[in-house]
Amino acid sequence: MIFFSTQSSSQVIGGVEILSPTGLAILTIGIFFTVGVPLTMILKGKKD
């Protein structure tokens, strides 16, 4: 990836609307991985 820092490239081009189906899917997957996976590892972790 190449990044340029000019006045015209400081604007965000594209993106996903958060309330669209794609945005909600990305949000759900993100919450699952940041909360669900660590919580599962803590609760069902290695038992001695």
C-alpha cells in the first residue's frame, strides 16, 4: 500500500454505512471476536 498525504487525499473515499446489512455484519463479527472469543477461552479454558 502506498499512502500520500496531500490535501485532496485527506478525504475519506468509500466506506461502509454502519446501518447497512454489510455494516451490521462487520460490526457483529467484530463484537464476536473482541468479546466472544476471549470470554469463551476464559470460561472453557484448560482444565487441570
